[in-house]
Amino acid sequence: MASQHWPIDEAPGRDVRAVIPEQFRLESGERLAAGEVAGRLHGPDAGPLVVVAGGISSGRFAARWWSWAVRTGGPVDLDRARVLAFDLLPGKDEPGVTITTTDQARLLALLLDALDEPVADAFVGASYGGCVGLAFAAAFPERIGQLVAISAAHRPHPAATAWRGVQRRLLAFARDAGREAEGVALARELAMITYRTPEEFALRFASTPPAEAGEAYPVCDYLIARGADYAEVTSAARWTSLSDSLDRHAVDPEAIRCPLTVIGFTSDRLTPIEDSRELAARAPNLRRFVEAPSIFGHDAFLKERDLVGRALHDALSPLYALPENAHREIAA
């Protein structure tokens, strides 16, 4: 999963910000330490507005962490659409809070208000971003044209909550022991096992034993490297908040009134395909349900470029075909 702290984009963009009002409270009643929500705009000065959001480690640099999709001529075409991505809160250096996907949707609404954008013509969300998209569609039905939810459902699965619960307890243990960075790295290693599949690991890694017990096997070297990278860009408090947010996520599929595209993968253990099927079956305005196998599990939205790219193209190309400003007339 990509980091929200990428220093540059793969395509030009500009930062945009919105002040978080003094009276803004999370659903828990807590306040955020941040005074603003930050986003980044790409693409032309005019055209349909497409919001893009990814996993809990994504952020406003979508043209970096999803560069094959968010690019000129890509499925999310920067020649034909304005693309807005935003940083999820809390930030790395902020204290943890109890935050919901609806809270994230409300923060996005503040950013849209600051940009004088009454409607997001499309919201493309994957993983946690897909959950935020579902929450946004339920909370602000008048402000969304269509939604594409990838590897995301209307509720968390208990097995996924169990894995994330172990990660949170590991983070708390390491923080209390004064070894937070090591705890973040270990929790990330455990998370990577849930993102990917046994089939992929079998293809990539030999079972060659190390010289002595306790030393790393080849697959462990891979996980250790991923954990070390992640420990540099997040904190235990932030991860705990966003992980918990996933487990609090709850949206009534019948409340998703906008046209909905659902993309799910049969190997996904964090968002089981049965939950994607239920979301698609219960949504009142389902446009398309795409179900596919993948050796990449939950991370298929990052890896399955052909399949996801075609589905995004099919969903968004009608927007690109509209005459300039026609999308605003339709929204009005």
C-alpha cells in the first residue's frame, strides 16, 4: 500500500485546503488537532470533478500512489477530468482520535465547499477510500454523481476486525514499551499478510531455511522491508485511529442512491467477496458489479491494472463524453 507522504506527483497538481471550523466535532464528540483538510487538484481548469481516495496510507498525491490509473490518458484521465484527492485525518504527527468514515466524508465536504464545488461528479474509492465514498454517498446524496467502490463494502467483516485488533494491540504494546517504530513495523508486516494471498507468496518466495532458528526466511525479508518503510511515514496513534475507523464503518446499502459500480475480488480476505455481492444486491441503483479472481487479494486494486482500468474507463467515460459544463447542468 502506498504512503501519503510521497514528495512529488507523477503529474502536475496544486494543493488546495479548507479550514476546519472551530465548532466541527467528530461523531465521537472529539475535536481534531488539525486546523485544515488538505487536498490536491490535477487536470484541466474545467471539466467533470472526480474524487479519488485509497487505503488508510493513501492521501492527496493520488497521481503518485495510483499513477497507472490517475494520469493523462489513463482510466482516470487527467486530460478530461479534474481529479481531487485528499489527506485522511488524523495526520502522522497528530494525536489519535475516534473517527468514522462519515467524519472523513464530512471533511471532504468542507474541501468541496472551499472549492465552490457543490457536486463531485464521480467518487472513485478503493479499500478505506471506498468506505469513505459509501459514507459520502449516504450522507450527501445530493453531492455525488456516481460512485465506484473497489475492494470496499458497507460493513467490516469480523475476521478483518480480528486481524486489525491484533495489530492495534501490538501497536499499543510497542508504544507502552517505548518502541513505537518497531511496533509499527511489526504491525505492518502482519497487515501485509492480510493484504496479499498465500498463492502470491508461494509464487514469489522459496522456503529456504536460514542458518539458525530465529533468523529470517526469504518471505520474512520482504515483510521486514515493508514494515521498515512504513514505520517512517506513520505513527501508532494515526494507524490505530484509521484502523478502528474501518471497524466502525457501517452504511446501509439502500442509502446509496447514486449510480454505483462495485468491484470485488474473490481472493480478498479483508473485504470478502460475499460482502461485495451483498452490497451490489442491495444497492437500489447498481450500475455494474465486477467480480474477478486475483492472486493479489485485497491489494488487487493496485495490481490488477487491466481489469480495474477497464472498469474505471467504463464508469467514467460517459462523463468525459459530455460537452463542457454539461455535467454541471445535469447536477443542477
